[in-house]
Amino acid sequence: MSFGSSILVMLIAFVVGVDGILDEWQIFQPIVACTLIGAACGNLTAGIIFGATLQMITIGWINVGAAVAPDIGLPAVVSALLVCGPVALSIKHGIALTIPLAVVGQLLNVFIRKTIVKITHQADQAAATGDLARLTRVHLLSMGVQGLRVLIPTILVMLISPPAIKMVIDDIPNAVTNGIAVSVGMIAAVGFANLINMMVSRSLWLWFFLGFLIAIFTHISIFILAAAGLIVAISYVWVMNKRHGSSADDGGSGDDLDDFDKELDDL
């Protein structure tokens, strides 16, 4: 890997670690992080495919209360580097490595959250006294530590010889990699179940089943079907906004909204 590519990978790893806590730009999402790593390594196609596969697996990984979910950013960066970089692992082996890397990232995340409690108290004191400069410094320091959480493991992996990593991966028994592949499929199913449970309402069930029927009987590509669904959704929202706008101009009230629109308004 060239020097410029290495710098880009380290920069992406740091930003992914920071955004994994901020949740602002969604760069830590595998579909974004793996694509960026693939572009930095000169293997964009593998990065997109690997990121899309990993995104389907991690779609149900969420924090519940005080429980910290498995980390997404660390496996997205390191596994994508092993797949798209000089090691050139297969996507199957890359996915198999995401589970242990996610657990390592989770442990690091919990450790850092406990460690920076004192820094958080300093931020509270700065806010109480109105010291915005100190508050900004404390915020940047805590975010920098979270960035190092992904950056340092990435650098350690980059320092290892690619043939050595390849040899270790090849020595893993097929029973282990196949077992992890099966468990990964189960995790993806749980993720889809969580997603459906959060998104689907009575007014959306018809469209949900309609999309499956179209995909089964027409054999249309999933990307084409998703694009068509996006166009239909945008058209529906535009028509409904126009209709509600006309009703408001006529002196109408919001009582004519259907149940789905009322749920969106409540959100």
C-alpha cells in the first residue's frame, strides 16, 4: 500500500471512530466506511460490496439503555482494509472477522466511556461557569480519544505483513469460518426483524408485501426495485403535501390527516 493510501486509511479510521460516538454524519456505517476504505485502497468495487453486505448484518445493532452494542466502526474499517488492501481476503473471510472485531471494539468503547467520566465532569464544570473555550477543548479531547479507538488498531493491522495475515487466515479451519457465516446470517435476520418492527405500520404492510411479490414474480433487481420504491415514496409525500397545503389554504384543519400522517407528525 502506498504512503498516500495509508494516510487516507488512517484519516478515515479516525473520523469513523469519532463519528461512531457523535452519530452525526453516519460515516461509521459500513456502507460508507467500507466504501471509503475501498476507494483509499484503490479497490472501490470490493469496498462497496463488502460494505453493503456488512450493513445488512449490523442494521440491528443498537444501544439499548445502558447496554453498549457491538462496535460497528472498528470492524468496518479493519475488515474492509483486509479485504480491499494488500491482504486481499475474500468477502467471506472478511465477514467472519467482523464478529470478533466488533466484540473488541465494544470492549474498547466501554473502557473508554468509563475512563473519560472525569473529563465529562470537567465539561460540566466548564458549562456551569460559562467557560466555552474549556468546554470545547474537553469535547475535542473526548472525541479525539474515541477516534484513537479505531485508529490505533488500524495502524497495528497495517504494520503486520500481509503474507503473515494471509497465512493465519488460511490456517483457520473451514468449520470455524462456516459456523461464523451461519451465525452472521442469523444476526442479519434479527437485524431485519428489528428494522421491520420499528418501521412497519398498518398503512405500510400493503407496500411491504407488494414489494416482496414484485421481487419474487418479476425477478427485478433489488436495486431497481429500491429505486422504484424511492420514487413512489417521494411522489406520495409530494402529493400528500400538495393536498394538505391546498386544504390549509381553503381554511381546512389538520383533522383530515390519516393515521400514518398523524404518526409522522407525532414524531
